[in-house]
Amino acid sequence: MKGKAGTRVFSVRGRRLGAEALRTTVAALQSGGVVVFPTDTVYGMAAGIFRPGAIRRIYRLKGRSLKKALPFLAADLAQALALVEPPDRKLRALLKKYWPGPLTVVFKTSSLGRWTTGGKETLAVRVPDCPVTRAILRAMGQPLAVTSANRSGHPDAVTGAAARREFEGKVDVIVNGGKCPRGVASTVLDVSSTVWTLVREGAVPKKDLLKFL
């Protein structure tokens, strides 16, 4: 359906995104657009990782500091690892346990990863446990730059209605998937140095990660 000021709005039927909705969403991202869609945690606002204009637009829409890099979402482990340094056995065990799921991991970037982040040495990546999100990521064939679909400092959007109120008429596509299953932002774990650091406790409790820290 057509939303305000040209925003295309699609509703998810069950757990699947319809063919037209998927094509339109991917086409918008490939052409440098900004898209809002549900994840397993909260709604996300996405842009192609090789579309700097779209990424700058996300910063403007959110009122986000340019000093804060955008995290990436990937369809699977292989897609994520293309952008970061190869994990050791301990890190692979962590990823196997929590991906797909609500754990964002801050890695050291690979040479390709640094190219997508403007030379930054670290990159936050997550594989979401959401069939709609992963269908979009698989169709794109590469990770996306995705941050929570809310103004910086405002509550996270955990329903399609909240995401529409905030960004309809400001982004190219909104995928309305109803309420996000978890409704809590992901936990963020920094593994980019020898000592791993819990950056933010979210959907994965700190106590569940203690054996890895």
C-alpha cells in the first residue's frame, strides 16, 4: 500500500514477506533508499552498506551522532564473517550458541570491512532470528547497515504502528510485521580485544555470557 509522502507500506502475512513486498524493499535498498522493518528485537532502519548517501540519511533521521558507527545485520554467519577477522574456536562457539539471535558482536574488521566503515577498526554485527529480516538480507546478498528505528534518545519502536508514526513519510519503505517477539534491544559484546567486554546488556542476560567472559 501507499503510505504518506510516497512511503510504501507492506504488512507481513504470518511470518513471511510477500514477493512484491520483498522485491520493492530490496529495490529500494539497492537504489540507495532507507527502509524500516521488524527484527526479533526491535524495529530497524536499514541502508545498503555501499550507499553512503543512504547511511547519512539515517543519521539525519535519527539525530544520531556521526561518531557512533551503525551496526550491521547479516543473513548468516558466512555473510557476517566476510567483513570481520576470522574467529577463533572460543568465538565460534559463542556465535554458534547465540546466532541467529539477540546478540550483537563487535569484531575487528577485515580489509573489506574497513572499506565499508570508512576505515574504522571495529564493526558491530548481528544475525537476527527473524525470517522477514533474513529474507531481505539473503535477497540483498550482503549485510545491511541497520540501527533501531527511533529518534536517538527516544524509546525503541517494538510495533509496526510505532515505527509508522515515527518514520512514515520520511523513509522509502516500511515493513509492518506487528509486534517484535522480544521487544528488547540486543545485548552488545565487544570481542575486538583480548579481554571481551559487555557493552550493553539487553535480550541476552549478562549471566548467560559469564562463561565466555
